[in-house]
Amino acid sequence: MKELIERLGTKFPVNETVFQRDNLTFITTDKIHAIELITHLRDYEGFSHLVIITAVDWIEEGLFQLTYLLNNPKLKVDMGVRVMIDRKEATMTSSHHLWAAVATYQRELYEMFGIFFPGSPRIKEPFILEGWDGPPPYRRDFDTKKYAEDTYFPRPGRETHDPAEHMKEKMYPEGS
Amino acid sequence: MLKFENDRSKYPEKNADGTNIIDLESGKFLKIWQGPIHPGMTGNMSLELIIQGDEIMECKTHVGYLHRGFEKLMERRRFIQCFPICVRIAVPEPDFNEYCLAATIEELAGIEVPDAAEWMRTLLLEMARLQSYLAWIGGQAGAFGMGIIGQWTIWARDLVLDRFEEISGGRIYHMHMPPGGVRSLLPYGFEGRMKDTLDKVSQIMVDVERVMFNNSVFKKRSVGLGYIDPLWVEEYGITGPNARGAGIPKDVRKDYPYLKYGELDFEVSLGTDSDAFTRADVRRRDILTTIDLIRQIVERVPKNGEFMAEVPNVLHWKIPKGETYIRSECTRGEYGYYTVTDGSGYPRRINVRGPSYTHAIALMERMAINLNISDTAGVMSSLHTYPPEVER
């Protein structure tokens, strides 16, 4: 893996490398070169299997971390490509042309984190949250408890009865 | 004499960008919804189908009927509190969630799991695979009109669930693999009872092979149905039996031996034709492999010894900053957890990679085109998808 990282370093900016296990390495690159680097890994280094694309919200630093986890089925190694993007302008180049499965991940990231991928197919179609008009719910500043309390409680028109009194009224309306 | 005058490949007509021209007002097309409550659906999801005659022209998958926000919930829970949540992500096989979550936490916290616990985990994962496959056969056979197969295999699955109940106290959610090891070793006399169960399941599998796989209706309807091109495997991220049916030997147990799989003797079942029948046959042979694996494991599980590593007080457990990804082979393919920690007592992010994520959305939408509407359920079952993995 070290040779591969050195090789990549000559072509692309590789800022931080973490050797997590023998077969799992994380590298960080910048937003401009990320898709180029991923395309290079897929086409020339054998990382043909896309495992996941996901985001991590580092709200304290005002950043989103996008992780593209790629797998090389021949060498049996994984590489996580991390890209830090600005939280306020959460836009990233789309990579839907690389794998057919990418568009689904990007649709989910747009819906859940509000990260926009211009040109990605059906990006603005609701995916999991049909009919949702709130903020992207997987962002750290979205408070699930507060949202639920504001939206769902108290339910207007809900009546409660004391069971003993209620049954007494129903069964003996005359009070006998 | 019946004559087909029109060239079917011309319908529907295309726009310049390759999309179909579909005018529902023209009366040529009909939009129907299959699901979310439909006997042919694998769980709570729906297909929005545009059909012409009985042939599907366009398909859109809709999920979200079961969204409970597991990943978000786990960000607000301590690591041990994530444990009862994660099992709910895949109801028929919660053990893979348990293992992946526990393994990511152990790796990030630097905990080494005792040998006996690894054997127990391997056993539990194989038992989970067996019971999940037994539930699946019923669905696959039912999609082609054979209700009896499901009745047999659900009975056999209940026997496996009895064994789970003996070990963990739970039938569906076992929660037996907390970070650090397992909650217990095997109960007294378990080996004999497991052997009885496996003998009965093997007998059922002989019957299933005779009645289902040699059935002319099943063969006629499933051979050639739902073809997956081997070239799609990387493009769509296809794993598990769906890839193995296309002749691509993808099995995490062999490729990245975890737990004790490196010490066990088994072969990966492969198919060549890549249709619904082949995938069903791959899964049937997988069941036989699993039965054999359970026999091997039960013989080798240590009867006593340490089964839980020392872990800190779980209510005050802080894990150093880091990130990792752990995968395992579930019945449907690669199941993985990507866990990020930030040094606090809570996970920063847990992302679940369920194999259905790619199989049920992008792949299904492609495979549905030109499918006969009555075969949709069969194809869905042959992909073996669970919507909760997509929605998390």
C-alpha cells in the first residue's frame, strides 16, 4: 500500500494518510482532484468495486467529510478517499459516470446532508423522505427530539379519560 | 394466424437524450404501483411501474416506508446503547449487524477478542445465515406460486430459532455479541440438539430440491429470468449470491477471512447462467455449505475458557478518534459498517452498507425493464433484498 500511496503522491495531492489495517488505508485529498484521483484508482490501480460513499459532519470545523470507500478485488485491499468540503457551500463534483450505483448514494447525501452534486441523475427527487420539507436531517445541528416535539406534540383534539369514571358514565348514565 | 406487425424494439419511442416518451393520456401506457403492501414485495417498498400491455417500460423504486433513522439515532447513543438499535436494521439476520458494529468498536478501541468468543461468533453468524436462507426459499417459491415450500422451510427455520433461543434467550434479536466477546458459550447438551436440527433441515432441503428445483413450473418461469450481466457486477456494486450466480466468486468469507473462517473447510458455490434459477440454486448450495460449516464449528467451539475481553465501564467508555470499515458476508452479499469516532463517548458517524442498497435500487430499476409484470415478484425475490438496509 505504501508504494501505491507514493505513486499517487506524485500525481495528486495526498494530504494525510492513515494506515488503519494491512488492507485498509485512508487518504485525504482536495475537492478539485478527488474525482480525478478516484477515476485513476478505478482505471489504473484496480479499485473497481465501490463499497460506499458517505459523509461525516464535522460541524465544529465547519466541514463535511466525504468518504469514497473503494475496494480492489484482486489485491483484496480497501482505500478510503476522504474529501473535506465546506459546510456552508456543500457542493461536490458528481461521480455518477464512474459507477451506476453512485447516483443513489448522491441522492441520499443530498437529501440527508444537503450536499449537492450538480448533474447527478434525479438528484432532487425525494429518496427516503418523501414529502419532507424540513432541513437535511443527518446534519449534526438537526435536533431530532426538538423537531419531533415541535411537529408532533401535543396532538390537538386528543381526549383522555379516566377509565373507571368513563366506564361508570357509559354503563350507568343515570348514576344508579 | 397471429401476426406481430410492429417491431417491439421501437416502443416506447425515445427522446433525443435516450429517455422514453411516455404519455399516460395516450392510453398506450399505464402506471401501476406494486407495493408497499403487496405479497410479491420483499418488505415495505414499492415499484412505480409504467407498463404497456403486460410489459414493464419503466421502473422506479420507492423506499422510505420503514425509515427510522438508525444512523442518526446511534450518533446520540453511547456505544453500548447502539447495540440494541443496530440489530433492528436487518430483521431476518440481525447478527451480521451485531458482529460488524462490535468489530469496528473493538478495532478502534484496541480490544482483542478471546478465541472462544471468535468461535461462538462464527457459529452464530452461520446459524443466522441458515435461518435467513430458509425464510428466503419460502419467498422465492411463493413468488412462483408454490406456497407449500414456505410452510416447510419456516418450520425448519423455527428449529434453528429454538437453538438461538437456547444460546441467547432471544429468537429473532439475539444481541449475543457485545463489543469484547460474546455473552456466553454453548449450553449443556447443545451439540446433540444442534445435530438433530441440522439433520431435519438437511431432510427438508432434500425435499425442497425434489419439489421446487425439479418442478417444471418453477423451471419454466425462472430459467432465463432476471439476467445479470457479469459486467454489471462492478458497475452496480453487486455482491453475494447475485454476483456468484454470474460466475464471479465474491464471498467475503473466502476473500477476507474474518473470525475463524480461515480455519474452516468450505467451497464457494458458483453459477454460470446468472438467471433467477441459477441464483436460487447458488443459495440452495450455500445452505448445504452452511449446514456443513455449522457441523464443523460446533465440534470446535471451546467448551470452557474466557469468552469476554476486559472492556471499560460501558457507560463512560470513550474511544479515541479514528475510523474504520469492517465487512462480513451475509446471505445477500457484503454487509459492512463504517464507523467514525471523535474521542467522545458517542460515535461521530456509523454508516451501514447493506447489499440491498445497490441491488434494490439501481439494479432493480434496470432489470425491471422489458420484464413481464407477473415476473416482478420473482425477480425481486431472486435479488433477495431487504428495504430496511436501504433506509437505515
